[in-house]
Amino acid sequence: MMHKVETLRKKYHALQSEKKEMARTIERQELEIAQQEKELKQLRIDNEFLRVAHSIPRNPELVARYKKQVAKMVRDIDRCIKQLNA
């Protein structure tokens, strides 16, 4: 009877150790997943930036026109922000 109790106790402690190790493994993997998700988000942003950058024509006249359009949008946004803050 004592032999069975001791065997069960050893098995219990072994399982407890295994459980702790698995919890540490899960924690490390969750941190790794969070880091990879952050990296994926940044890569998607970079990809979108590159996609847009490569779609801009090399024609200087078109570039100037796009700059004027962007400047107008920025002015419009600034005006809207001022109106919201007023």
C-alpha cells in the first residue's frame, strides 16, 4: 500500500513539473506570437507604402500635380481640425 502511495506521489510531482514546464512553454510561445503579429503588422504597413510608392508615376508633371493635391488635402484636414477644436 505504501509503495502505491509513494508511486502516485512521484507521478503527481512529475506531472506538476511537466505542467509548469508546459505553462512556461505556452508563455514563451504567446510572447513569440505577439512579436510576430507586431512584425506582420509593420510588414503590411511597409508593403502598402511600397505599393503606393511604386504606383506613383515618374513623370515630373504628374508628381507636381500629386504634391499639390496632397497639400490641398492637408490644408483641408487642418481646417477641419481647427473647426473641431473651436
